[in-house]
Amino acid sequence: MTDTTQQQIFDLIAKQAKIDVATIKPESTLKDLGIASLEAIELIFDIEEHFNITFPDQQGANFDTDTTQSLVDAVQKALDDKAAAGEGSN
């Protein structure tokens, strides 16, 4: 049994923000959750490491307005792209 991608990301956000994971909603922005831009960068690294993915260069990612759901969507897209590319021949 595995957690959903969203749950794993919310857990990582909660750990970074030092908040209760139950307070995180899909429509919450990182700013709403008290995550400053430097912390958000660390969070992105944590997420990339956790899922073994690399986000394409965020074109003007806006931590004030991007929601946690948009982050989940970005991770899911990266995972889908990775699967589609057939990576795993390491």
C-alpha cells in the first residue's frame, strides 16, 4: 500500500513548513502555508529527490500564487514523462 503522490508531497510540505499536514489543502499556496521562497527551493529539491525526478526549469514559478495542487500536477507530469521515456535502465 502506497500513499498517493499528493499525500507524499503534502507530507514533504508539512515537514518543510513545520505544520500539520491536515492544514494543507490543494488550493493552498506555499505562501499561505508560511513557506518563503528559499524554503520553497529546498522543498523542490526534496520533492525531486523523493520522487527521483527533475523538474524542467520552472518558467517563473510563483510561490505566492502557485497552489499545492499545481505542485502535485507538476510532479505527476514529471513522473508520467519519466515513465513514458522508459527510464530505469540504470
